[in-house]
Amino acid sequence: MTNYADLEITLRKLSENSFAAAFRYLSPNDDAEQRSLTEPAFSLDFAALNTADCTAYAAALTTTFFTRTPGLLGEFRRFRTAADSASLILRVRLTIDLSAPELHAVHWETLLDPDIPAGQPPAPLFVSEHTVLSRFLSSGDWRPIHRQPKGSLRALVAVANPESTAIYGLAPVDVAGEVAAARQALAGIDVTALAPGGSIALSDLTAELRKGYDILYLVCHGKLVDGTPYLFLEEGRPADGAALVQAIRELDRRPLLILLASCQSAGQSGVGLAGLGPQLAEAGIGAVIAMQGNVFMETARPFVARFFSELLVDGQVDRAMSVARAQVRNRPDYWMPALFLRLRNGCIWYEPGFGGGDAFDKWPALCQAVLKGSFVPILGPELGESFFGGSDELALALAQANGFPLADQDRADLAKVTQFISVNQDSSVACDNAQAELRNRLARRIGADPSLSLSDLCTQAATHCSDDPANPYRILIDLRAPIYVNASYESMLFDFLKAKGRNPESVFIPWRGGGIPQKPQPRTPIPGPDAPWVYHVFGCFDHPDDMVLTEDDFFDYLIVTSRLQLQPDVLTGKLNRSSLLFLGFRLDDWRFRVLFRMIATSDGAAAMQRLTHIGVQINPNEHEVADVRRAQKYLESYFVSCGFSPKFSIFWGTPADFLKQLQAELKKIAPVPAPAPAGVAVGAR
């Protein structure tokens, strides 16, 4: 993947027509950020910008922003040179402060390159792959943005053509032509068309979006009246764009990219859909492309086609935007498409795999460990993301519902949020709130009665999905592990095992409450592939008194387990003799950190030095490819500090991504007879 340097330019108001620009530069080759030495002030001549002539507008904006502001131009050149010298693409992120809302109406996409040599014709700045532009808008929606592997992308093409648009002097939309062009541009991914040939009810569009799409390409006429965007979706009066925004805001899974195309012929009246762009960005959409005016069909069609084809090359929205703008640079309205981008790395999809670009050569060793049964899956909360959402989403929902007062970056930390609830109320309230939120989420995902208990809902979900070969729980169960270490609090894994007739035993360790905890005495049955353990390492909702949920819980649990060695001997021995597969963890999650520490410092952990692999999965929605190497170095250092250094690799992707690849590799290897089971069970319910 090509490397990018981020240049954030924040514009704020000083006085009437006077503004300041602050620069912040981040390079992938340098962990330290660089800032502008000053905040150069500039003035905009809005009278000169009041022209329909694109050439005159671009010249006037460039003159006032660059030519007449040497300090601003100097700072821009300094950071542009830094990116060029490192062979990096300069990703310009334009942020407009709340003090200067009038700057949203400026066509920043028309800025000319200030470094074109004298005597050469002027050229737009943002029509090359070397310098790309997006507008950044903050959002009050703290739900995380989830990306999909490229092969799993789904696009919805919705084309509305109500007959009533003729009343407003608007040309008919070529529905068949728009759908055919979109399918051609998006060749290679799953495309669904919602294009009845006439009107589209907003309720029908919303219902289709609930099926889960990554890209929404909406083609319809639109207009802006007194700052309010309207959409010609249905017959009669156009719909307020706010209704579409609210419908999308309420989706469990929102599109990652929305492209709004106002499809109008030359000379027709009307305004583009740019007014919706900021609203959708504020609603939490990762990338929104909207038209700033009455775009010509001759511009929109080739722009969209080139944008989608470039997007499928590397997933980089702003780079594809710049290339597509260059495709129509000779059109008078080439600047009209505007990009509102909230994605940190600008990419809407990812390629799962092991980081660093090197081929993974340990598949044979890992597969043999699985086939022999000498492996232990260690399962985090993100394994159940398709049913419950991510743990960060759970934390955000609880933070909002309980008035969490701490810093915004802590709102996605479940241990911190439940710690606040526990102190402000009590620990039972924190546990009940978490269980209720998971119950409601699961009921919505599977369309079940929300009054059912979480346990009943998990049983229902497992029964309905147990035969889905792509479900990560199903793949995991087919691996036939004798022991599963479960760091989640719900029973989904246990219920999937039961649904497949595996006779699982739910195991947990009472560690507080009734006096000093005692290490459980050995008992049968012996864990094995047909009767596996599901070891709830941090407790479960069925036993709330022994759940490890808050920050204090994690500290206390680590102290108690370290002092009394509560971990069952059979589990400790199995961990020390096995390849460990960490699946569904965030590396900064308390559950991962504490569990990792417990394993690394347990008796006999030095035996892990001979192991060939420890798989660790990290979330592609939060990390770049470069973070994979950083994570690997961190884990290497951590293991060395604990006195041993096993071999392991970092997988960049979701648990489902990893399990699908493991499943494919297993089919290439002849099975190895499993050894006779050994060991005894403890403390089971």
C-alpha cells in the first residue's frame, strides 16, 4: 500500500473576511508530528469569488489564499517538500472551524498549483495522485466505522426518476444507463440495484440499506432551498434530506461510502446535493461525495466511472477522487464533486493477511498443531461482532446512557466506562446494563423478541446459524479444540457447540465472594474434542458476582490469580504445550492485556519457547498495515521481558478472515491422528 503523509489545515476566523490557517503534518516515517511555526492570516475577497466563471474563480481564490499570503504559501511548500522528498503522497485534510462557517461555501477544489513555473498554463492543485484533498467534518456519532475485505464489499445503486420532476423543469434520469454504468465501474464486487424506473420510497431505500451495504450510490435530482437539501425520490413534493440522514443514522450497519449524484442535463435548473454531504458526515458516514452545484451529465458520468474504477485499485477514497477529477479537468464543472472524509487512513477496504508484505511460511506448522489438537483458541469479544457489535460500541452506548464524564477517547474503553457506572451506582448496575445492551443488540441483529433473556437469544442465534459455513463460530467449532478459553461474558460459543452436538462443559473459577478463593479440586469429565471445555476466564453473565468487568475487577483478579494460582492445572499445562490462537481482541483491551500477562507469567511458560507460532489478530478498522509490525515488535519485547521469546505472527484482519484462511490451508494438508485425550476437568457448571 502506498504511503501517505497527512497535512491537516485548520481554518478559523479572526475578523470580518480575515482568517488564520494552522498546519499539522504527520509522516509515516516519523512518530513525531510537525506544526506550522505561525498561523498565517489571510483575507478572502468574496466579491471576486462571486462569479460563475470557473477559471476566474480559481484564479481569485489562489491569489487571495496563496499569492497574497507569503507565510501561508511558505508553510504549505515546506510540508509539501517534506512529502515529496520522502516519496509520499500528500493527503491534505481541510478542517473549517465552527467560527468560520462561511468557508464551507468556498470551492477549495478549484485551488491552482502555486508552484507551476512562470510561462506555463495554470493547473489545478488537486487533480494528481501526488496531492489529494478532502474536507474533514467532526461527528457526534462515536460508533466505530467498520471496513470489510475487498472481496466482501457490497454496493447499493439506487436511481430515482419520479415523473413529478418535470414540474420543476428537470430532465428525466436515464435509469437503465445509470445502473449499467455503475455495474461496469464496480465490476468485481457485489452490486444490487434499487431502480424501479420511477420513484423510490424512502422507506424502501431504508429497508434495503438494513441488509448491509458498504457503498451507497444514490442518483436523483436535488435542490437546496434556504440551506435545506431536498431530494426528488418519490412523486409529489421532494423529500427533506434530513429524513434520509436520520434513516441512515439509525442503521446498525451504515454504509462506509456514500456518493450522491445529482443527475441533470446542461441548462436545467436546480442545485446539487452538497448540502447533504456535511449532514451525512456528521451522522457518522466515513466518506461522502456530493455535488456542490448543478453538475452536467457529461461531467458526472465519466467522473463517477473513473472514481469507482480507481477506488477498486487500492481502496483510497481521496486518491480515487483526485484521479477522477483529473479525468474531467477540462469540464467547466470539474470541481463540483466534494469529498467529506472521516476515515483516518482514507481506505474503505482492506486485504486480510499477515503484515509486513512477506509470505506467511508457518501455515504447515500451525495446521499440524490444529490437526493434532495441540492448540488453544483464546477468544476475545470481537469474535461475536456480527451478533453484538464491537466491544467499543458497547462501551460507547453505556457511556452515553450513563453520562460518562471523562475524556472522549475513554468512552470506547469498556473497563473504564463500567468502572464509572460501578462507582456512580454499583457493580450490579454495570453488569446489568452491559447485559441489557448486548441483549438488545442481539435481538435487533437476528430479528428476535427483545424481551427474551440474553441466554435464550444466544441459543436461538446459534441454532439458526450453526449450519452457516462462513460463520466464525461454526469454523471454530469444526477445528475441534479440546479447550476454548473464552474472554467474552456471553454464552454464544457454548450454544454453538451445543447446537452441533459437541457436549461442551462451561467452566469458570469462583474467585471472590464466599471467603478466600480456593483452587478447585480435579474432577471429571476429561476435556476433549467431543466434550470440550469453554473456560470463561473472566466469568460470565450467569455468575455476575465473579465477573471481571471494571478496572478494579481486573486489578483484583490479576492479584488473586497470581497469588493463589487459581488457573486449573490442566489448562495451564495445555497452554504451555500448545499453539495459542488469539482471536477477536483489540491489543489495548483490558481483557487482552491481563490475559496475556497471566499466560506469560504462569508456571511452565518457558516451555512456550519451543512453539512455532502464536497467532494474534488485530482489528483492521483501527490499524494500518504499518501498525502490524509495531504490534509484533511490542509483543516480542513483552515476551522477552517475561523471560522467554516464542515465535508468533500478527494477523491483520477479523477473526472470520483468519479462520477462513486457516480453513483453506487445512484442506491442503493430510490429517494427522489426534493423540488420546489427557487431563481432568474442574469447577464446571
